[in-house]
Amino acid sequence: MKELSRIATAVQASTTMAIDAMFKQMKADGIDVIGFGAGEPDFDTPDEIKAAGIAAIEQNFTRYTPAAGTVELRQAVCDRMKADCGLDYKPSQVVVSSGAKHVVYLALRALVNPGDEVILPAPYWVSYIELIRMVGGVPVVITTTEAEHFKLTPEKLSAAITPKTKALLLNNPSNPTGMMYSREELAAIAEVCVKNEVYVISDEIYYGLVYDGAAFTSFASLSPEVKELTILVNGVSKSYAMTGWRIGYGCANDQIAKVMANYVSHSTGSPVAVSQKAAAAALSGPQEKIEVMRRAFEERRNYIVERMNAIPGVSCIKPEGAFYVLMNLEQLIGRTIHGVKITDDDVFADAFLRFGLVAVVPGSGFGAPNFTRWSYATSMENIKEGLDRLEKFLQG
Ligand SMILES: Cc1ncc(COP(=O)(O)O)c(C=O)c1O
């Protein structure tokens, strides 16, 4: 048999999905496990959004749409971005696609030639590193520390830039760290990008899930110059509990948006018509339900952070957005728990699942060794039980 594509065969399975699959299998086998691996809200899509999808089917809105999305939805994106982030985009500068993940892929496709370097701060969302490689790019990972609140500094960014640097891939608020950059921190990063003509793919999918009354700043809103260099990635999956509808969007300057639209027209074609109607309803309709979900996440975060920091041997810093917390388990390395010598986060996660019956995601896949990611997109009841189990497991 002839060799398969080297690029495609080098793609690694997603560690977040692997843990989720294992957890689901154990559950299906009747084992009482609790999962903290989910990357999606545990809420249902709000009724009025579902109703818009149902109406679309009933009205036979079931055919191809323009490849970059309906004008109605692209206009709704523009209006929402204006209202929430102060951004001015035209519908022609918006590309709707099948989830924000695919928009990140399209953005990288639009920018990257084989061998171009893409700067990626770690901890990073698992898919980023694979997506960069899938377009022939070279990921240049910059490690950030817990002491730095996992944030990229302008100094570290400057030091990583070479003549081959094409783009910076930024996620704000971040999966897996939950950290959010302030306007000042973003401005300092933007200054380096403008000076060196580095494009920025700014994935802001969690922008609606921000806590403690903090203000979210969209990268492109920093200045017209910064906006020119930015591809904004966003979508309805997380803020509106719509992960299965598969609608994400990208906003960029005319030239980049056109390249992305052309590319998508020959790859996936138009996004799901019915989902586009539902997404337009989500973006243009009342936003109160979003606030109810946001508040629930904030309450869970407060609980999880307090409990985790009260358990000897583990700790975490307080996330400012998204629905993840990174638990530091450095103090457990070298300890033997339930007969298992904890040598790294993978061993810990495996032992915790087998003996503690709790599924968390090892940090290594996110470029965060000796951490595990806990998603608090699960009920308060589960969170309490999960932390009780952690306490008990660590006594073993
Ligand atoms: C940072 C980040 N970007 C994008 C996505 C994917 O969003 P979508 O479901 O819209 O493709 C996720 C999902 O986990 C994510 O965490």
C-alpha cells in the first residue's frame, strides 16, 4: 500500500476526547464515575433558540446557503460584535462555518505557508497545535507559568519572533487555564505584533463567560491597526449552549475574509442552514438566559476553587473566565497513592479514574505537565462529590 499523507497521519487523537470517551464507556458499564472532562455547557440550548431551528425546518429553510453563511446571520454577528465588543465589521468581513474549531483552521489556512511559524502560548487548547501542523505550519510554543497566571508577556513574545513568524494564536479567556487578559496586557502584546507585522488569531469563544464583573476586551478592538492584523474567532457553542449546532464565525479584513470564504466554499460548503437560523436567533434575541448560565458557572467556580485549595497536596489559581480550572499536582509527584507511584499528570489521571472514580483531563496534552484540567460544566452536586472523592483518593 502506498504511504498515506504524512501530514494527516501525524495528527494525534485529542486527549480531551479520549478521556471523555473512557468516562462514557465506564458509565455505560454501570460504574459510578463522575466526569470533569466535558468541554461543553451542561445546559440545554434555550427554548427560543431551539424554536428558531424548528421553525427553519418547518419553513423548509433546508437548502444550501451562501458558503460563508446567510447575510442574516452575518449581520447578526456584526450587530452582536458591535454591541458586546465595540467592533465594526461588515457582513462581507464575516465568515460563518461549522464551529469555531473550523474557523481556527480556516484562519490558519488563510495565513500560513508551509514552514511558517505560529506562536502558541502554553498551556494551549489541544486542537491548536494539531491545527497548526495540519496546515504545514511550525508551532512555536512559549511556556507560561502559573506564577505568571499563564499569560504571555510581551518580552517572551518578542524573544520568540523570527523572520518566519506569521501569526500568534491567542485564546482569551483561555481553555484550559481560565485566565483572561486585561486590556493593558493585550495592548502590550498587540504593540509587539504591530511592530513585527505578526497576524493574531484571537479565539474569543468564551468571551460571554467572564466572572467577578471583569470587563472583556476583544483583541481587534484595541486599535484600527490591530484590527487589520486580527482574525477574530468566535461562535455560539459555549455562550449559548449550542455545541451540537456547529456554528462558529470569523471576522477579518476584506482580503482575509475573502480568502477564508473561498476556501470554505470548496471544502465544507455552506454551514447547516437550520443551525444558521438558530444561531441568528441566539445572537439577535434576548440575552438574559446567557446571564443565568454565566452566574451558575461563576458560583461553581467559586466553590471548586475554595475546596481545591483547602485540600492538602493540590492547589489552583482562580479562573477569570471559561469553565475550566487547572489543578496543580506538583506536590503529589513522587508520592504513592493507592499503590500507584504518581510520576506525572497522566499517571495521576489514570489512578484517579480507576481508584477515585473521577475523570479529569491530564495537563500534558495542553502543554501543562503536572496539572489536570477540571471542567466545571457539570452540576454543583457532581462538583461537590468529585471534590469529596479527590479528598478521599488522596488519603489512599
Ligand atoms: C478555545 C476553544 N476554541 C474553540 C472551540 C470549539 O468551538 P466549536 O464547538 O464552536 O467548534 C473550543 C471547544 O472546546 C475551545 O475550547
